[in-house]
Amino acid sequence: MLTCCVRNGLSRHLRKLKSSQCSVTLVLQHTRKLSSTSSEEDLDPVGTLMQLCVDRYYISPGQTNTELFQRGMSCSYGPLGMELRRNLLEQWWHSVTRSTPQVFGINSLKSTNDTATDGCGQLRIVESEYLKVLEQQELSKEQLIQEVEKLFQRSPVVRTNFFQGALQQFVPSLELVNNRLPFGLAETGVCFQPSGGSGCPTEVTQTSLVWFCSSRTSSQWLDHWMRQRLKWWRKFALSPSDFSSSDVPQEELEDAASRGVRIMYSFPWGQETLETVWSRGNAELLQALKGTRFKLQYKDARKSVPHVVSVTGNMDRGVLAFLSNSFQQLKKDNNNQKLQQRKVLKLHPALAPVKVALDISRGATVELRQVCEGLLQEFLEAKISAWPGYLKAQPTKMEKLNAKYDEMGVLFTVMISENTLESGLLQVRSRDTTIKETMHISEIKNFLSRYISAAGNI
């Protein structure tokens, strides 16, 4: 059944929407015309990157879809984009739950009928059939307004963040840790954000950590999580200096927050926020769990109510940040001494959607394909994502093949040839160095595993 999404509390978001609209306008100015020549690509790096993302299966085609992606909203991802986002979320989860003890994963509902959350959500879901019924009734303007308000009040609130869900799970989680602090609750998934003037929300892939600690240590924990998060973003960056942090101005602080720090990325059109760390005090926790103050108290000499530090991230914008950060246009001379441009996505090995591409030289035989299929199975068992390039219908020149895999961000290309059948030797090309080396077929899986593991531990 069709649903109609209705937005309340618009005034709270006006400043954010105005800022976002300015950024979007700048982005769209960059991408009105996608370039085809090298000189034009130099002048329009954003348009070139967006076209590459479409051509190489990161996002689906279409102006609307591209605009959503540029605005940091969930879009229609292609196979490689989905894998990149999955890898990014997995790395985020590991960094949060394994870097500090006592962080637990939770899951909250996308919508709720609980009236206790009435003041926390700005978006509600209303079935269109009910609105049609109201239209058919002979009601005065005042009566219609009253009926619509009642309908809104009965309708479920759609989550715009994970914060309230974590507050609701505080008491049972406090019992889990034997009433001792600090501890945190982490969650990832889709939230809904108001979209300027359309009346319906857009989806955003968010990450959330809500950290409960004592009042005397809340400032230190905010600094801790700010440093940890900035270090994490820079870990996977080709150019770490593009990621920075800055304090949230006093006039832009959220309700109940005494301090905020933003993790920013410098896009070609300006800085955008990837994550925000807030010091929120305990007012929202008390409000969310009215009448249970004694249950909120943890074990210390004063029986205090915990303070809250929250970390909220936008992983759709994070995907775009790493694609932008890893995108390079390198000039090189070919054999004819002509200047050419090489486009490459130098994504971090832990984030790259495809680690290795398997291909075969000309004159392919059934035996060569069987070797590729055997290697592919080995890679899958070792959890190494591989691209079955050997399945292509028509042979491709090596230069074009390398260009395609560089634009896809593939770490290594493995070429199987007749020589592989005779001696077990194959050719391995590196995306980052373009160096080709010969390796025995029995070594390739362990080589890739060690390379990816070592890169992830840096």
C-alpha cells in the first residue's frame, strides 16, 4: 500500500537545510556537463568522478540518483558501490566495538507507535487510503484539520537517528554490565532525513555510538572518541590531510549538547561533515526514561545519573569521501610518446570492493578457464573478493583491460596463459605500481591474504 510521509517540526532543521542546499548547488554546478577530453576532465574533476562511478558499477545511472549520492543520501548503488559501503560499515563496526571494551551492538525499530517518542521524531508515516477517506467526507476546514491532526498522532514515528533507541535500552544494558560505567551501545542502518520541500524523507545510512560515562569523565571521553574517529578516517585515506576536525560553534549546538566536534572531509566543492561527536549531559536520558531515575543510577559513591557522549556518522557521505580521496588522474607517456591520462581509484585494500581480477590471454582454452575457476573458488573460500574477467565474451586489449580494472579500483590483475598450464607461472599486475611480476599459482592466494591483512593493520 502506498504511504505518504509527513514532516513535522520543520523549523528545527531550517539552518541545516539552507547549508545543505548551498553545498548541493555548488556540487551540481560542477556536474552539469560531464567531460570527455583530458583538458575538460581537469576542469571538472567532480563530474569525471561521478561518471566513473556510474561507468564502473559504483552507483546506478540517472541524474536524480547521482544528485542523491552527491548530497550524502542513500542512492541506488551498483554492485561495487554496495560492496564498498559494506566494507566501510564493517570496518566502522570493528573499530568501535573492538577498540574499547564494553561496546555492545543493538537494533532499534525503524518506526514506533510509542507515544513516549512523540517529541523525538520529526517524520511520520500515514497510509494514503486514510487521507482519501477524509477527502470524501463532508467536513469543514476546522474539522478536517482536527481529523488530520488525530491521524498524525496515531501514526508511527519514523526514526531520524539511533539516539533515542539507545536511550531506551540503557536500563537493561546497565544491568548487563552490573551497574558499572563506562559502556556504549552501537548501531548501524538506515535513518530518514527531511528533504527540502518534497514532503517525503530521504534515506541515509547512519552509524551511531552512544557512550554512557560519569559526569567527571565525559569531557575526556569526548576527546577520546574524537581522536579515535579522526584517526580511523585517516587510516584508509590516500590523502589523510583531507580529513580534519573542528568544534561545533556554540550557536549550532544541538539541544542539550554542551559541546560538539565534527569530523570533516574537504570535497572539491567544500567541507562536509562525516561524523559528529556530542557531549549531551544527562537531561535527554532523564527525559526518555521518566519515573525510573533510581534505575538510571550506576554504582559510585554519589549514585549519579550517567552522562552521554554520542558519535553519529553518515556512511553514504563516507563512501563518497573515500571515492573522492582515492580518485587520481595520472598522466603518462605511451610507446608512441603521446601523453595519456590514467584514471585510477586507489582505494585502501581493506575497502576496495574487488581485490583481484582473473583474466586469460588470447587463444583461451577450456583448460585455462578451468584454472581460473579453480583459483576463483580458492579466493572465495579465503574471503578474497574476485572479479571473473575470464568470462567476457570478446577478447580485450591488455591496455584497455588494465584501464578498466584501475577505474574499478581492483588491487591486482592475475593473467592466466598457456605458460601457466606448462609451468604453473602466472603474471600479477599491481594497481598502485603498475609493475608486473611472475608468481607461481600456488603462491597467489597467500600473497593476497598477507597483503590485505598487512594493509589493514597499518
